[in-house]
Amino acid sequence: DKKGNKLARFKFRVGEWLNKITDKYSTMLHWSLNHKKTVLVTVFVMFVLSIGLATMLGGEFLPKSDQGLINVLLESPSGTPIEQTRIYAYKIEDIVKEVIDKEDFESLSIFYGEREGIGAFGTSPSTLEIFVKLTPMTQRKHSQFELSDRLRAKFDQMPGVTYTFQEGGSFTTEKDIEVKIIGFDVAGAKAVANEIKSKMEKIKGLVDISLNTKETTPELQVHLNKDLLNHYNLTTLQVAGNISTAIQGRVASQYREEGDEYDIYVRFAKEFRNRKESLEQIELATPTGGRIKLKDVAEIREELSSPTIFRENQSRFVSVGCGLSGMDLSTAVGEIKKIIADTPIPSEYQVIIGGTAEDQQEAFFYLALAFIAAIILVYMIMASQFESLVDPFIIMFTVPLSIIGVFIFLAITGTSFSVMALVGVVMLVGIAVNNGIVLVDFMNQQRKKGMSLIEAVEFSCKARLRPVLMTALTTILGMVPLAIELGEGAETWSPLARAVIGGLSATTVLTLIVIPILYIKFEHGSERVKNYFRERKNRKK
């Protein structure tokens, strides 16, 4: 049977390969047991270097993935009429078709002016929003991020137009980094924000830099005289209702035609709605049956005002937001902290960093707590199983050994340290100890059978080599498809897989060398302690 022969040859070759590995490992283990200090110092240096390497990796909240959608929110100059905004929409359509090849996108949608619904917050006649649905990543030459950078270069050439690229059509107004200047005086906060903004624009990698406040727009403000209102027995609500009817209109009746109903609105004609003189002539009915004009109880002034007031914890703030292109989040936050430190901030203002950077900091904090809790729980479980405090302590050294591999492998693959990578580190707390449990438990069994310490260690390590390699390889090979980013959206999960692969690879190799040395060290230390108390007891007798 040819298939049987092939299988037999394959098994024979694998067996020979494992025997060679066992022989080499036996030689290496014997040398390591005779040079314990050299091995432990080398591993400690590797751990310190890996921690130093971690500071150079850069950090992200979540890895950015190519979602095949470009969503841009644009603002034409404040006060632009809807007719002019429509012309901007046609220009933007031409730009998109010029930048993105026809075969690279499936559809293009442009919305302009005020809208209704959940996505209408903050829209005005000068607002434009575009959605570009790209073809699947495997069918186009350029990534979503490359196309976004090309569009930015074109939008920068449109005078007076500001824009923001929103990730995945997100409804949030916050960007990757939001520098919030909190204080009651909005004008002063805006001045500080503009100074920070000008410095941020000089840093390469920070894109879509803008203030959350829009340009001030002219508006007619009605200032009521409360004494006169009390004299005529009128309320603020009654006056506001009359003004609302004149400007926005009120349904007076309905027109029915062939089963369809249409609301009939009554309000001022378009040419009179924004005129101060027309508003002054609005008549108000008093409770006594008389009629007065609005100008008799109020002063109407034309003033400039911001269309939106932003608050956080009931305090007004102005923020400078920015996106990132070619720069990781942690590096960008470090650069912006330098800018804030170099910018004179009046004492009445507080500056904080929000946006995705704030989410990253919070997520890292809670995952660090989860990492510590995982270590404590795993140690408690092993202590109850081994009925010892020393053996679980030896096994827990596999966790720092895995950290060495995590940072080295992330650096080799060019992967930033993100929340998903940290989740992988938390997973390793439960995975890495498996190899240590296999070794230490088998060593204890051989000691009970009467073997000497060194003999039990060497025999156990050689006997448990294959199970240790097998359990590690099953997990490592299972993570490979995630690590090499097969399929769309795999970028999100690849840091987790790479962290597990790197950590488990390192801890498997180092556990086979370091854990036997630590086991011998702790056993010798335990014997010294027992001898000390035994001698002390004998002296008392």
C-alpha cells in the first residue's frame, strides 16, 4: 500500500526529528543546569530589553481596518446659501471621480443642507456629507487610507471649506484626539484652542485638524423687557410662540386631494422672515383683549453667535480635534502633550485630552487590572491543586517569560501595541502556565518515587518535552490564520493572535530551560530552611 508506506515514512521522519530535538535539548539542559546564574541573568536581560522594546512599538486603541467606506463631513463657508452649497456638491463629485478610479468604488452619495433623522445633528445649509462605498479590498489597487489621503490633498485646495473624515460612518463628533479647553469664557478658550491648533498643523501625521465650534453666524436676537411683560401680563412662552409662528409657521388646516392630505402652514413670506423691521411689527394679544407690537416689549438686535454650545460636566469647552495618518495614537498623544506644555494656559482654564485617546487610556487601565486579577486567580487555583505555595510560584514565572516573546514578535511584525494585543497578553496568563504545570507536576512525581533532585529534573524534562511541544504547537498553529490577516476585517484580530504566538513561542522554549533551574533553586532553598529550623530545634533540646 503506497499510502501506508508514505504515512509510515512520514511518521519515521517525524520520530527521527523529535529524537534529534530531544538529544539537543538534553545537551542544552545539562549545560544550563551547570550554568544556572548565566542562564538566569541572560533571561533577565532579555526581559528588560523586551520591556524597553515595548516603549518603541507605539500604541493604538483598536487597529484600523479597511472597511471599504469613506465618509467625509464638509462645511462650506458659514452663511453659504443652499444654492451655493449645491455647486460645492458638484465640485466634490468631480474630485471623488478624479481621485478614485471608477472600478475602485461601487457608489457615491452626497447629502447637502439641513437634514432630518439621527444623522442630522449640527447640520446647516452649508453642510455637506459624502459616502463612498468602495469595492472589496481584494478587487482594488489602493487601500481606503491611501484614497483618503488623496482626497485630503484635493479638499485642502478648496478655499473656505473645512472637512472631517469619519471612521465607518460613525455618528460621534469626537476624533482620534480631542484637546478640550474647559472654561466659562468661550472666547478665551477659543483663543487658546487656535494657538494649539496652529502648532498641531506643523506636525506631520496629524490630519483633519479643526475646532468643534463652527464659524459665528449673524442672527436676530430678541431681548425681552421683563418689566413691560409683567405690565401687559404676558409670559416669555407666549411671545416665543408668536415669533415661532411668524418664522417657522404653524399648521392652520389641511388640504385633501384624492385621499392625500397636505399640511397648510401659515407664516411670514420668505423675504420678511429675516428682516428686523418685520419682526418688530409682530402683534401680541394681551389678556385684556388689546394688541401690542413686539417692539413695544422687546429690543431686536443683529448679533454674531455660535450655532452650538458644547458642554462637558455642565462646563463649557472648546476642543481641537485631529485624525491620524501614518502615526500611531500613543506617539501622537506624546507630541500633543509637548504642545500643551509649551502653550501658556490661563489659570481659569483646564486642558484635558479626550477622544479615542481617552478611550485607549481607560481600556488599558482596566485590562491591566484584569491581567493582575488573572495572575492572582491562577496562582490561587494552582495553590489549591498542588497544596503548596512554592510550586505555583515557580510555575508563575512562565508569565514574564511569555512577555519577552510578545514584545519581540510584535516588533518583528511591525504591530502596534493595542487593546487587542493586551487581551492576548491576558489570555497568555492562563495558557503559558500549562507547560510549567506539566513539568513541575511530573518532577514532583519522580521525587516521590525516590529519584534525586537533578536526576528527577533531567528525566522529567526529557520525558515531558513532546507533550509540551504538542500543546504549544496546537495553539500557535490555530492562531496563524488570524495572525496573517486572511480576509476582510482581520486587521482587528491580528494583534491578539500575534501576541499569543510570540508569547507562547518564547515561554515554551524558555520554560524548558528556566523552570528546571528555578525548581532546583527553590528546592535547595527549601532544604536550607528546613535544615535551619531542624538545627534550631535540636539546639533547644
